[in-house]
Amino acid sequence: QVAYVPGVGVDTHKFVASEGAREKIRKELAIDEDTIVLLSVGELIPRKNHIEVLKALKIMKDQGMLVSPESDERVEPKYKISYLIAGRGRMAAEIRDIIKTMALSDYVKMLGFRRDVADVFAASDIYVFPSHQEGLPVALMEAMSVGLPVICSRIRGNTDLIEDGVGGYLFDSKDEQTLVLALKRSSADLPTVRENMGQANIETMKSFDKEKVNELMKQLYEQL
């Protein structure tokens, strides 16, 4: 017989933020309360496609869509965005150079490896998952389990979890213009809309909870 088991399961209780984490992390990183914080967590390797997000932010910056001291006030709407990249890997130096070359230092912060990922999640508003390919997108599932709305690439694995406009927005991982659109849509959403998307993601993740998956496996083995 064939039975569907939702992946290996995710520990949905793993990421409990500490008291006042949002304020604490934002203060540490010098980010205002009214800034929309985008977050990507993961290894800095080509498959994770972080550079795509930088290209999209550069397009937005060049078109005057990002709030900065020198941005053109005639351009509307404008988005106050900060992009956090948490993780380490062989592309760290390259990504750092690209941020400098694209003059995105005001908008992008590389956090390196963090032990307090739960607190960083709490300080963020939107999770960005730009991978070219994934088996089971565990990092995406973890972000969903803490109730973050998501912007993710339209690839197998992601599309099983995120329906466009419900838990977040999908884009083509090789076309930064589609990412710009997703970033604009998500940044323009009212906080309540983002909250509802995050809530939808928490609901989706309930069926992927480790305890539930383990229980399902146990039942299947008992039937053999």
C-alpha cells in the first residue's frame, strides 16, 4: 500500500523567541520599528540564490523605490526595507563584495551564523526563500512554523507549501523582475494581511509537525 507522509516533519516548537526579542534585535542592528525586515536563513552557496534578492533590491533602489537619505521624494510608493542574511558558507566574501558593488550596504546586513535564530525570526516581517532547487525546504518550513509570511521561488517543494497570495508570494528564481513584484506586493501589504498570511502558514505547518508525522509513521508500521 502507498501512504502519504508529509516529509520528515519539523519541530514547530523549536523557535521560541525570548522576551522582547523583536525590539532587542532591531536595536542591536540599528533598524527602526517602521522598517520592513526581510530575512533569509541558510548556507551561503549558489543553490540558495541569495544574489537574486540583491539584484531585485538593486532594481528597486535604482528606480527610487527604497527609502534612503538620497532617494528621490517624487517616486511613490517607497519602501523602507532591510534585508538580513543569516548563515555562513563559501559565498560569504562574494556576497559581501556584491553588496558593496551594488551600493546596497544601507539595506542589507550579513549576520553570519546566529545561535538566536528564533529572536531574529521575531524581529523580521517577511521570510525570503529564493532557492533554485530544494528537496524538502526545511528552512522555509521553519519560517512558516513561526508565522512569517513568505516570498519564495516557484519550485517543487515550495509550491507544495505556499499558495500564491495565501501564505505569501511566489516568483521565478531566474527572473529578478518577478521577485521585485513579489517584494513590492509583500511590502505594500498591511500588517494585518501579513499577519493573516503568517497565520495561514502556521496552520499549514501543523500537519508537518514532527510529533504528528512520528505518530503517523507509528500507525503505518502498526498496520504492516
